[in-house]
Amino acid sequence: MSPDLEIRSARSLAPAERAELFNAAYEGYLVPFHVDEATLAFMDDAFDLDLDASRIAFRGGAPVGLGNLGVRGEDAWIGGVGVVAGTRRSGIGEALMLALHEEARERGVRRVWLEVIVENRGAFALYEKLGYRTVRDVEVWSLPTAEDEDAHETRDISADEAQARIRELGSEREPWQRADGTLAHYADARGLATDTGAGAAVYRQPGENVQLVQYAGEPKPLLRTLRALGRVSVLNLPEDDAAAPVLRELGGSVFVRQHEMLLDL
């Protein structure tokens, strides 16, 4: 690590300063991303970002990079690592990652997860260098809103009931942002079930758009109901998931593909 580079806790910055650094660090990113204090606070809460474990990089006293670490028991998640323009490709990203790994070890973490956009080859190469391996590829989907006369094959249920039904139906491990630990923070979560009992979903509608958080079973009736409520987004759906061809059939599209990666500490 460069002698003029200092790594400190994320608590070294006030929330407004941290949001400003986040935006500077993601300037020119493959997918435009902007946060304010409220958005950052939401992310901290929903994704269990540990501010004591998360790191800020300083060079010459000025913040030049950040790395967020979410912690849930023996699992951790890299919730964003970025370096401000003008200081990139100088080892700051790697220094932040190594610092996050050390913080994770101190907290008894055994597995560290992350997602990286497929086209972000530089970051992917760094993660492989650090020992990460690709577990699966996941996709971010968008399904346009549409009225559907036949979208009457579902009924509203509570989020808790829907989640219990999802467990009964069986589903594979959810990525961090859609996992049970994240869902537990959503006070506005709603549930949906098919009339036949063959499918269930948990979703949110914080605005005009709908976010499908979890589902299991038959996806088509669930998606047809949800798209009548607004544009549907599905974050990090495994590429081979049964919902993928249904989303495509209904007019949905993928706008981001990512590698989900894992490091065993």
C-alpha cells in the first residue's frame, strides 16, 4: 500500500460526505448510479452494511475511495467498492478489498460474496486475483407495465405468509439483496399467491414501480399480476431461473448481467 494512503472506518465521514464520495467513486460507472443521504441510509439498513467494518481510503487527507461491507453471521457481502477518477488504477481498490477482508475475518466471517458486472473486466480480474470464484451468473430484469385481462389467477396475502409459502415450495439460495436478511428490513413488503397454490411472491411498490423480491413456484401468473401494478424490476435473477423465459415472453428485457462471486476466508 502506498505510504500516503490511509484506510479508515466509514464512520470517518459524515453521511452527506459519504454520499458525495460514493457518487464521485461511481462517476463514469457502466451503470449510472447516484445516491443521496436517504438512499445511503436505506442501503445501510436493508443490506446490513457495517459502518465500522466498511472502509474509506484517504490520500493526502482527502477521501479517494470507499468499500462497503455487509455482515450477516458467517457471511459478508461487498456492497460497493469505488475509487474517484484521477486516482484509479493505483492500487486503491485492491487495498480497500484487502482491508474489508481483514475486517470480515475479525468478525468471524467465513464467506464473502459480491456481484460484478460482466463487462467490468478490470474489477473481475482483481477479484479473481484476490481468490474469488464465480458461483453463477445473475441478471437484472425489467418488465414493462401492461394491463392483462387474464391476470386474475392470484390473491393478495401477507408478506410473512408468502415467504412461508416460498420456503415450502423450495427455492435456491437468494443473492444478498433479495435474501431473507434483506427482506426482514422491508416494512412495506407485500405478498401474492396463485389461486392454485402453485406459486407465491414477495414484492414491494415504493413508488410507481414494482420490485419482485422473492418468488417460488409457477412464475407466470405472479408476473402477469405484478406488471398490471407497474413496471416490474427483478434484481440478480439467476440466468437459468424458470422466471427468465416467462419474463422474456411477457416483453421483459435484461439490462445488466453480473457474475456472482464467492471468496472462502
